[in-house]
Amino acid sequence: SEIKMPPVKRYKIGFVTDAHSKTNKKGLVYPESANPMLDFAFEMNNNFHPDFVIDGGDFIDGTKRFGAKSMRDYLAFSKIFETIKAPKYKVLGNHELRGMTRETWTEFNKYKKSYYYFDYGKLRIIIFDSTLMPDPDNLSKEKAYKEELAWLENLLQESKGHKKIIFTHYPFVSSLRKGRPLAPIEEFNKIVSKYGVRAIFSGHVEVPYYEKIGGVDYF
């Protein structure tokens, strides 16, 4: 007799990252950032129709533009991003922090913290703030990073009934983070492997890359 398999729920996720957008003196986004995002929005709205969309960080360039200029960049580019007709979520990148504070970013996006999660059916999507990782230039972040890792482990313990994926800005792949301390990356790798996270999606390095670490797919 024919064996009937239950239908598999497939999720469609739009992912865009590292736009590094800036505006000119008239407040218009430069085409090298605007045009790819306009193309992405068109594809999402007319062909792909995602369940939700994630921006992976570096939404703006921020370099030597701290304050009013970066807020102008952020507002202008957000108008393009907001034309996407699907739920949208953002990851904090290092370039945002060149142009504004972490608090400004969370307030603008109406997030309580720079790391958070949401559920879509049985899929649990975790937004992890990798900019809190301590590095040789800023060891003062160590306490905040430990708190975030504790939050992540606690959340994963409570997520046994869910499929789990994580979005970060910095990749947690040691070969892509040369010259950076390995301990913060390895701590993260151990936690996500322990609790059966399916996949990690990141930006920052701006090259296509895949590696399986501890049973977890890193894209």
C-alpha cells in the first residue's frame, strides 16, 4: 500500500545584507545602494513572495558620518526597504555603529534590545547581535557578550518544539575572522551545536561561503 508522508512546511525567506547606503546633499540614496535594493524589493513583491525578509546589517555606511548624516541615510534607505510587502526584520551591523549608537538603532526600529527572536509557525528565528563580540580593540564588551550568550542558551533550551535558525552580521566562522579571538566564536559554535540549530546566516565578508561546523550549516 502507498505510504502517505505528511506535507513538509517550507519557509521562504528573503535575505539582503551589506548595502552600505549613503545619501547625497539632496538626501537621495546613491544608486549603487538604491538600485540593488529596488531590484530586491521588486523581486520579493512580484516573484518570490517571502514569508518574511531579513536585512543582515550594514544598512548604512556610517563611516565619518556619525549623527545627523547617518540618520538621514538611514531614513532615506528605510523608505526603499519598507516597500517590501512582507514582515521585515533587521540585524545590527558594524557600519550602523559607525553612524549611530546601539540605543539609537534599537529605538528607531522599535526593538527592546539589539538581539531578539520571533516565531513563524514552528520556525524560531533568532537575531543575534554579533557586534557585541569582544575583540582586541574593545574588550569592554565582554560582559555584554556573556549576557547575550546566556540569553541565547536559555532561549534555545526553551525552544525544543521549534526548528531554529539564527541571523548575525559577523560570521561565526574562524577562517573568515582572521586576526580575531577564537574564544568568542567557539563559545557560540558550541551553544548552537548543542541545541540543534539548523543554520546560521551572516553577512559582513561579502563573499558566498558555506561551511558545516558541529552539525550546523553556516552560510
